Amino acid sequence: MFENLIEKSIFNVKKEIISLLKNSKNPFVAQSPVLDANILLCHFLNLSKTALICNDSRILTATELDTIQQGIEKRLSGLPVAYITNHKEFFGYDFYVDQNVLIPKPDTELLVEQALLAVDKAFATAPEKKTDYKIADICTGSGCIAISVLKTLFQKYRASIKVAASDISKAALVVAEKNADTLLSQEERQNISFYQGDLFQAFSSSENQKFDMILSNPPYVPTNLTDELLSDGRSEPRLALDGESDGLGIIRRLVVEAKNHLKEGGVFFLEAGEYNVEEAGKCLLNAGFTDIFIHKDLAGLLRLVEAHIN
């Protein structure tokens, strides 16, 4: 890959990487060559962005070149940078990710932001809730939603916030617990629990458990679009993407179960994406939810449904 470079400096190697990525026939690989090259070089050389620039004339060793080449080959195959580095920033926190979980997306921060606003509003109008406020995160994946919400709220309300996170994938929960152990203080960690199971069946030992707030970013991509997404080699878990034929298969079950596990006066935030967010809103209405509102994401697309039980 770098054999033809006369001087194997950081500058020349980065230039070659950018060219390789930019000229890839895979649009997913070619979309951000400069950014990807910088992130991967910083990662493999253990350098900050500033140090990478300041040391661009440094000649790389054979071992460094071999490590970098292996990483670039993975990226050229379609593997996302986050899976190569095992890092992805979300809501200001550095999450560990691997191919057992979806890579956290910036648009999902909207769900966290709205959840935080809703808790502040609930505590302002009903101070008694501050003694015991329970939140469920269904299909937690990497735990990015549950952990971000807990960590932010804990700074304000301390131990009154309790979070229960579930996922059908045991491998995903390993990642989520790893993130909880890394990102949460010992005190914060005591306020989040993880459960394996299909949606609310994960809480079968507590059948009557109800929550003040339910959050979920479930699989909602129609099967044919899931096939199309995964064809570029991104290797995200199908289990976390595929929402069955119309993208609503899991959502239809989820909204009914959520209705039975949400306290009176509670709120449900459901990410459904531009594929079917309006249909998801209809599912919530049919399940008995009220005050249904759809929020737009960073791109101005309908993405997040807010629904209440009054």
C-alpha cells in the first residue's frame, strides 16, 4: 500500500490514505476521506490532532506502517472508522463500540435532549417525583442513550434517578455494561441496571414494574433498506436495524408493551426515523397514547415521536 512512497513520512502516508479512500468505488468509504485519515492515524499512532500536524515530517517505522495498512484495508472493505478504533463520541462522551452494536448517531442525541427536558419539566411541576424517578431504555445497544441520560440527570438530581436498560442481544449488553463501568462514577453506576430479553420481557421478574419515562431507539429500518444499507460493508448488526418488512414490526409490539409499563402521566420517546415516524405515531395513537408530537432531527427530517399517558 505504501511501497511506492519514497519518504514514508506521516504527511506522505496521510496523503496516500486520503487518495485511496477518496477513489474508492464504495460511496460509504469515499464520503469523508480526510476526516477518516486523520482519525485513523491519530488512533494508530496514539497522537492528538495537533501532534499529528506538528509531526507530519516524522518517518514511520515498519511496524507502524503495517498497523496502519491493516486498519486502512478494513476501512476500504467498508468497515466504519468507529469499529476500527472502537470509539465513538455521543453526547460529549466517548463510547466503546464494536460490531455487536449500532454506532451511535448524532441524530439520536435529539432523543436524549428531549428526555432531559421532559424530566426537568416533570420535576418542576411535581417535586415529589424527585424521590424516585424510573426510566427504561429499551433496545439499549451500546447503552449510549441510557448512560447519557443518567449521567446528565445525576448531576442535578442524584440518586432519585433510576435507569433500567434492556436488549435482546447478550453481546450488546456486554458492550453497554463496559461503557457503564467506564463512563459512570461508582455512585452513578449503582443507579443503572441491565437486562437481557425481548423488549419488556427482559423485566419478566418484575411484571408489574412501571416507569415514569420510556426511551427507545428500536430496529425500524424496512428489511429491503436494511439489505441495501449493509451491502456497503458497514457490518452493523442486522438485529439492531431490521424492523421487518415495513420497518414497523417491532414498533407495533413495543408501543403496546410500553403502554402497559408506563405510569399515568408518563412520557414515551420513540426514535423511528424518516422511514416511518408518522406511521409509528399512528401506532401510538391506536395503543392509547395521547399528546403525540413528532420532533425533527438535525437535518430537519421527522425522527422522534413523543407520546404521553394521561
